[in-house]
Amino acid sequence: MMRSLPKYTRAVDGGKFNIVDEFGTRYDGLEGWIMSGIMGFCGCGDPREALDLLHQVLEIIGERQPNADMSVWEQTSEQLDRLLAAKNDAVHPGLYWSYLYMLDSHRLIDHGGNIRGSWLTSKGHELVELLRVWRLEMAATADSPAKDSPTKDDA
């Protein structure tokens, strides 16, 4: 059985929403929960850009279904290539593959013969939904990530 996302609850501390995981660890909102509690990232640097990219990548992969027409698989592969700069000589090709391996190691994607043709696991689908909520919350507070970044529809 595929492991789903860890269980959590939302708690209000001083008028601010925090996330409390099943072990009692507190996270600063959905952003902190996804970055540290789910993905295991430290959260420094630019977590909003990191989550924005994660959301875009998972949404593109989420369009793939085992019985989908081959053109869907080809289109989504091209979208991922553009988004992760796989065909850009200025970017190390290992970055593309490492990103997909990271998603696989977190059990967000699964694949058959080649990781480039991955699809979302149930855990991946759960994270996409959580990232949608996060994005809506950011938009509601005018803290939306990557306002100028393309969405999957633009890619």
C-alpha cells in the first residue's frame, strides 16, 4: 500500500494558523508544513519559488493517466523539458534527472521503464491538492509565489 501524506491538524496560535503533525511538531502554516514536514527541506532561500516549481511539475505529471493517448504523454514530457530546462545547454542535465529522482524518492511519482514517463502516486495527488490550497492562501494574502512564472497552461 502506498503511504499517503503524514497526518496533520491546523492550530491557531496567536491568530496565526500553524500546522501540527501527528507527533506534535509545529510548522509555520502550509508553506512550512510542505517544505519541512513533507519534503524535508530546510526552508531557507526561496521556499515559495521551490513550492511553485514543485506544484507546476506535479500538475504536469498529474495530467498523465495510464490509458491516456500517447500525445498527452509527449506533450507533458515537452512541458517538463521546458519547465526544468532539460534542453538548455546552460543547465546541467543532471538537474532534470535529479529533480525527478527526488520526486520518486518521496514516493510522489512512480514509473515503469524510464522515470521521464512518470505518473503521480496517490501521495503525489494528495500533495497537488495541498499545494493548490497553499497557492490559494498565498493569493488571498497577496503573497502569491512566482506571479510572473508560467503555469502549466502557459508551458
